[in-house]
Amino acid sequence: MNINTNHKDKPFHEQEEEVLVMDRTEEDNRLVLHNDDVNTFDFVIDSLIEICNHTPEQAEQCTLLVHFKGKCTVKTGSLELLKPMHQKLLSRGLSSEIK
């Protein structure tokens, strides 16, 4: 262990960490919801609860992120899982994409 006392006389302990590197998998697919000027907050929240199985809190947080940031990843998973959700969001007039 190395102790560094150069920073305001407080010791700094260096630690080694083991980092796991994950290979890219099909779980890396993301369903991204985009902002629009048409749909209400309540409509988007209800849609995320019904289609993406969000909790009310999660749906509200995602809706706020979409509003303020322009987009938000609302679900991750396999294409098999995300495609039907994407189609249902589109059928409700919401703008989404799978990345």
C-alpha cells in the first residue's frame, strides 16, 4: 500500500480494484422515447406503465427526462422484448426507436 501525504496532509490510500468487462450482448438494445409537442405528461406516463411495465414513479421520471433532455431510454433488453413495445408506443402516437 502506498500512502501519499502531499494533499493537505491527509493520507491517500491507493487500492487496486478488479474490474469486470462485459461483452456486448443482446441485452444492450435500448428502447428510446423521444419528446414531442403533442402528447400530455399523463398520457406518456400511462403509456409507459401499460406498455413497458414501469412503476408510476419510474414512468414519471422517464417522462420528465424526455421532456427536459429530449429523449430517454425507457427499456433495455432483447429485440424480441423491445419490438412489440416499440410498435405499441408508435401506435399511440409516441416517437420511439430501438438502438
